[in-house]
Amino acid sequence: MFKNSFKIIGLTSALLLLLAGAAFAAKPSITSDSNYLDINTGCYVLEGNVRIETSSRLITADKARVNITSMEVWGKGHITVHQDDLTFTGDSVYVDGNGKSASIKGGVSLDREGLSITADSAKYDWNSKVADFFDNVQVNANGEQSAAEHISYDIRNNKIL
């Protein structure tokens, strides 16, 4: 009886360690000049040289609020969102990590080799790999320029839809 109890306790402990390791691996690396936890909102408030990095994404900002539980980020000032060979910039960003989307506002630009898109705002969906640009959209694709009020860009296939 004691042998089985020790096996169950050992297996349970090993499973808990594996789950804890997976949970810690999913958490982003967050740095800033100053930060504190706002206990009323459950968000970390970050100021100055904010860097929020996951395994595949880097967000930088002057200021940000981060909710680790819901994987949400609200950033302001000199926003950059880097993933793979993409760089989005803007004045503010809301990232829904669980929903795998980002909304960027104010002087938005996307830069990729041979392509530059600017707009007033954009929304990017990591699942579909489609970025939608809204209002005052300017596109420079390999030297050819165009304008629109809305465009969708398929990042995976590098093509305007």
C-alpha cells in the first residue's frame, strides 16, 4: 500500500512540476525603467524603455500596462511591435495575447522588405496573419504607390487582398 502511495505522490509531483514549467515558459519577459503592481486592476504599470518579449514577439513602448493573467497589453508612446520580419509602429497599442490580436493607433506603419504601409490605425490577427489598415492608408509596394481608406494585407502570402 505504501509503495502505491509513494508512486501516486511521485507521479502527481512530477505532473505538477511539468505544468508549472509550462506555465512559466508562457509568461513574457518584461523590463522597464520603473514599474509597480496596481492592486485595483491587477495590472503591472510600466514606464520608460518598456520591453515586453515573448518567444516570438517584442513590444516596446514609453509606457504600458500589462495584465499577466489575461495576457493583455496597453501601450503608449513610440510603440513598436516586432514579429519575424514585420515591424509595426504607432502611438498606442492594445494587444490581446489570448485572442492573438493587436490594435495599433496613431501614425501606424508596417515595414517589410519591398513594402511600406501607413494608416491612422491597424488591426492584426496572428491566427489569420491578416492586417487591416484603416483611414488615410498609403501603400508603397516595390516603388508603386497607392492610397485607400481601408486595405487588408495577407502577411503570410505577402499580398494586398
